[in-house]
Amino acid sequence: MSNQVFSWILLIVPWLTILFMKEEDRKRYIPSALFTAVTSGIIYQLGMIANLWYFGDVNFPVIMYGLFSIAAIWVLKFTYGRFWAYIITNAILDLGFAFLLFPWFGRREIIGVGPWTGLFVYSINFFHSALIYGFQLWQDDINKTADVFVNQKVIHFDHE
């Protein structure tokens, strides 16, 4: 399978999995998926500017818009509200990415990593997952405030 086809699979298939999620969960966690995509894009761009890695056979690293974003939704769905469960789950997933998937991408020449080790990639991803959790906390606080505002009754007095 070509790297382009593989990249498109990593973009499309994860999005199909959220069809199995309740609509209220999708609505709750989609902002975090978008946050994940944007911040992943920034991280990848900074890494390319600093020559930490490069992308070989694909036009743009679509993994951040598919696999990373949707994985963030599923991890939040099953662990949000239990911080240590979230941290442990992400630590395991980040280890798999940094030491298995990332080097495999390198062998396929999808991503070139230069001299950087899996520990470096792991550290970036682990910090990124903490940012995603913080973003979801902030989103929930905003939504709670909005719900209170919407559910308040507004009484208008006519002054004549």
C-alpha cells in the first residue's frame, strides 16, 4: 500500500468511528478534537522549521486531522473526569506512538526523524495530551456557564 493511501486511511477511518459515539459525547468533545488538530499542526510546523523532522512521501501530515484528533475524543470520552486514568492512558498511547508507530513511519519514509529519539517525541506528545485535558476542562467550564445563562429567566419590566 502506498504511503498516500495509508495517510488517507489514517484520516478517514478514525472519523468513521465516532459514528458509534452518542451525539451528546460527540458535541462535548469535538472542540477538543479541533484543538488537537490545530495544536498538532503548530507542533509539526515548528518541528519542520527547527529541522526536528520532515515529511517524506505525503503532501501534508493528515494524521493530525484524523488519528490524533479522534483518538483524543475517545480517550476523553472514557477517562475524562478521572485525571490519573487520562494520564496513564495517554502515557501508554504516547509510548506506542513514540517507540512503535513513529519509527515505523520513519522506515516507510512518511516522517523523517533525524537524530531525535522516541523519548523526545514521547515528551512532546505527553505535554500535548496535558494541554488537551486542560482545554477540555476550560470547555466544560464555558459550557456550564452558558447553560446557567440560558436557563436563567429574564424578567423585563416596562417603564411607562
